[in-house]
Amino acid sequence: MSTPVQRLLENNRSWAAERLAEDPQFFSRLASLQTPGFLWIGCSDSRVPANEITGTQPGEIFVQRNVANLVVHTDVNLLAVLEYAVNFLKVRDVIVVGHYGCGGIAAALTHQNMGILNKWLRHIKDVYRFHEEELLALPEGRERQDRLVELNVEEQVFNLAKTSIIQRAWQREQRPNLHGWVYGLNDGILKPLLELPAGSPIDGIYRYEFDDLQ
Ligand code: CO
């Protein structure tokens, strides 16, 4: 009997063998180069795997996932991923993907003390505060949670547009386009919520000017 972790390794052997049987160059091609066209910023939730739900293969999507798909401008991890994807991999599209039934969003709507998670969920409480009137008009529970999931995705797309990484790329190369999507755990469908094409106007005070030396 294999342990659950051993099972992962066994599955991996079968998977690798199947890939090779289908395409003998599969690994040698990927090992030499990755040219993903997309950066995916999604939730860590195990039910929302980027490649699987988009029918894409290894090599096609660069991925950053965290609890509740946040774009926090002091998160060095996120910023390093964004910088690499935009300026080195030259992705054409950055997609923030939230999902209905998100535990992080649900937790942020409560008063529960969750230790260090409080610091992360605080960003969602801020999104709630921006939209409190609209949210309070909805019935407490699932409906309010789902709307906050959508508003949170939109806010994170705006957070991307506020970064100098995105603004510089927009000015110089007219890419990447920013997208906000939400995924339904119940039906497996990705729903587009908003798109900010490269070069979209930046909200007043958040706009940076660049000179050629930067
Ligand atoms: Co989630």
C-alpha cells in the first residue's frame, strides 16, 4: 500500500510516461524554453487549477496563487512574479481569477480572529468597506459573499494597473491586457467580469510618469 504522498510520485511516473508516448519531444522542448502567453493570478484553492480548467498544457500559463487571489502592492512574491512575467516572459495578458465559494472571502466577512491570516484578509475587508453600501443591500450569506468575490477580483485588477510594472509596460509596449474572471465551483465555468486593455486610463493619483532613463 502506498502512502498518499507516494501515490503522487507514482501518478507522476505514469503521467510522464503518457506525455512521452504522445509526444517524444514534450519534455526536451519545454526544458529548453517556456513561452507562456498568460500570467494567471488565482486563489490557492485546490479546486481551481489554472491549466486544468483552461485546457492548457505545461508551458502555456505562468501562475501565481495566494489566498483569495490578491494583488498587494507590498507583496514581494507577487511583484517578483509580475515583473518576471511582464518584462522577461513578455506575457500578453494578465488574468486575475477569483471563484465563488472562496473561503478567504467568506472568512473576511466574519469577525473571527484568524491569527496571521487576519493580516492577509484585511485587504479583503478594505474591499468590503469600499463597497459596503452595495453589499449590505444584499442578503447576508452566499449572495453577499459571491458579490464580494466579484468586487474583490475587480479591485485586484485595478491594483495591477496601479503598479509601475504594468504602467511602464503599457506606455512602452502596449501590453499586457488585464482581465478579471470568476470561476464557478458548481458549474466549472469561467466568467469574464472586466477587462482593462493596455493603455487604459489610470485613476488620477496612481498614475506614474516615466522617462527614458528608467
Ligand atoms: Co478561494
